[in-house]
Amino acid sequence: MNSLSLSLSLSLYREYFNIKGKRRERETLAHYYIVEEEEEEEEDEVTISLLGGEEEEQEESVTMDDHHNDDSAPRKVYVEEQLSVEIPETAHQISQDSWFQVGFILTTGINSAYVLGYSGTIMVPLGWIGGVVGLIAATAISLYANSLIAKLHEFGGKRHIRYRDLAGFVYGQKAYSLTWALQYVNLFMINVGYIILAGQALKAVYVLFRDDDAMKLPYFIAISGVVCAMFAFATPHLSALRIWLGFSTILSLIYIVIAIVLATRDGVEASARDYSIPGTSISKIFTTIGASANLVFAFNTGMLPEIQATVKQPVVKNMMKALYFQFTVGVLPMYAVTFVGYWAYGSKTSTYLLNSVNGPVWVKVVANLASFLQTVISLHIFASPMYEYLDTRYGIKGSALAFRNLSFRVMVRGSYLGITTLVSASLPFLGDFESLTGAVSTFPLTFILANHMYLVAKGNKLTSLQKSWHWLNVCFFGCMSLAAAVAALRLIAVDSKTYHLFADL
């Protein structure tokens, strides 16, 4: 028999049915093989590799009956592997996106307009050695912690499409509720920061043309809130971003490239800069601890299972590809703008880099508008878990343009973003919010829970050394979370004495 030529294509289809109030999805991976063979009377047995499990390959023996009339005509043989996975009810789409699209979602989060603040909120408190080492270390430990969560996505024969679902399955109902609270506090504060950033971008454009106090920062924050709400009304769920992710990437490149070019020019023309860490000995301790919270905030979303829910099968393998993309290619623009900004301005670097750069007015306008628009897209990513919960809770399904669905989004999402905007305008201390978010939610969700959940889920399969490693991570990041929370609250208290509510910063 001649050597077989095999061509492989993957197709996914789903069949949903309800069991005891939950929907069970049967995800079937169908592999099609076209085989050309000579006429024979006997049966031929061909071993074909099939994708399955988390990261391993399985082999299945496929028997092909040689009952065809035309020797020259290729024959199609269908092989199916069925995997039964239980999925909770959701009004949003599941398993629709490629790993590349999910990688862009993650990269959008890393390279959002927040990167324009890292020179001031990370490098200034830590200096060159602490800042560079801290960012590289935070990249490595964040990739590791996120990979632990990604590998538990189908733990126990269930697909955990929400962080709270995973925690509840591993620990129980109390952990479900606690994780839910931590996650939504985390996402709410991230969105508060996004609206502050959007307001700062609009104000930066305004002061380029008018140097007066007619329009204050809270006004621009309010405008930003309205624009974010309009985008939320028009975009029903996370998978619907698609083309917007392309725009987001272009917008990110615009303000990052402009910031790097203008900062480099300023750095070349400037005299010697001061890179000393500002503040008294006591204040340096608190700002250093707060900056460590900013480090983990920079790389982590606190909603990895929700993002992983959108990726196509095999979900673990594809999610790992997206994570590798995020923490290799995705971090490079952030590194560049953070280091160049600090090099150019030293300890005087602003918490919003575009306020420090000098250059043509029109270039700065373009950069700030790109920052504003990208922030609108990024906020939708981090608000999507709240939207998914509300849409599912109230049965919002079907056409996104149906009157009931559209009016629901206007009312509910509008209220959520209205509250977010009010908090943003009241306390526009961006660096402090980064620190507090990292302390009270990013540390627990991404590092403490990730290591402990993996320890509980895989405990019987781990060696004593591996168990000790995970316990070390739990204890270390628990202490860091507590210290960072104290430091962040102190920073907010100090700034609250310096600035009043609805301050024009």
C-alpha cells in the first residue's frame, strides 16, 4: 500500500441541553481526513493523532472499510471525539474567538493608556534598579500565576467561565461570594482609573488651546463617562469587540510612539536629570510598597477565566498561546514607553507622561485623542464581567438591537458607568487607585488564590517541593497584599488632605 497523504481541518459545533437547571454543552471536535489508497479487499488500520486534554495528545485507532467503487477517487473518513463539559448559563458568547484575538485582548489591557503613567507611578518611587528589576520580575511571576489559573479552566469536568465559578467549585459557596466581591471591586477600581485617564487626556487637549480654569478635570471626566456609556450601549459583549481590537492596537501605537519620540527628543536636549527617589525615609518606604502593587496591577486583569471563556477549543492550549503572546510581544511597548519616559524626565516625570513631553501642538493633540479613544475600548473589556452577570441574570438574549435588550443596556450599563464616573470625578488620584487596586484585589486574585487553588486542585499530583513552593507564594503575596493596602490607604489619606473632592488636578 502506498504511503497515505493526510490533510486535517478542524470544525467545532455545539449542542446545548439543560440538566437540573444548568446547561450542559457537548463540544465535539470533528477531524476530517481525506485518504487516497489502492483497492484492497482487507481492512486497513490507521493511527491518527487527536487533540485532547489540557496539553497532551491522544492517539486513537481508526478502522476504515475499503468499500468504494472508484480507485482514483479520494474517500472521506470522519473521526469524532466527544468531550462532555458542563457550562453555566450565560447570555454572552462562548468559544468563539481565536487565541490570537484573545491575545490582543490581553495585550490591549497591558498597553492601555495606563502605560503613560508607569514612568511616574512605578519608576519614580523605585528608581532605575528597583523599577527595571521589578518590572521584569512582575512579568515572569504574572505569566506563571496566570498560567496556573488557565490550566484550571476545565477542572473537574466543568468549564469555569467566571473566576467566582472556579473558586466556588474548588472551595465552596463562601469562597464563591468572597471571590465575586474581590473581583468586582478590582474591576470597578480599574474602570475608575480608566475614566480618570480619559478625562486627563481630554483636559490635556483643552489646555493646549486655552490656559484657563473654565473647564476643570471633573467636567472632562463626566464627558468621558458619557462616551464610555455610549460605547457600552453599542457593544453587547466581549466577543463583539473584534474590529475594535484592531483600532485599539493602532491607537495604542499612536500614543506610545509619539510619547517615546517626544520624550527621547526632550531627553537628548535636556541637561542632567535627577533620578533620586523623592521623599523622606518614611514616605519612601510607603511609596516603594505602593509601587510594588502598581507592578502587579500593570500585568494582570483579575478576569482571566472570563476572557478564557471566549477562546476556541482546546481552551487551555489556546489560552497558553495567548498568554505567551501577551507576556512577550505584548509587554515590549509598555517597557519602552516606561523606561524612556523615566530616562527623559527623571524624578520629575508626570503620572501622565503626555503632560511632560514637549512638541508640536497637533502631535500632542493626536496622542491625547488616541489615548482617550483607546481608554474607551479598554474600559469595556474590564466592565464586561459585570455586563455578563446582569445580562444573564435578567435573561438578555437574542438580537442586540431588540428594543428590550437595547433599553436594558442603556438603563443598567448607564447606571453602572454613572456611578463609576461619579467616583472618578470625586477622587481623581490615579496613582493611589492603582496601588489600592493592586493591594486589595490583584494580589489576592492573581497570586494568592491562583497558587492556593492550584494546590488544592492538583494536591495529590504535586511533589512535596511543589507544594512548598505554592505555600511560599501564598504566604509571601499575602504579606505583600496587606502591606500594600496599608501603603495605598496612607497615600489616599495624604492626597485627600492636599486635594479636595472633585479636585482639578
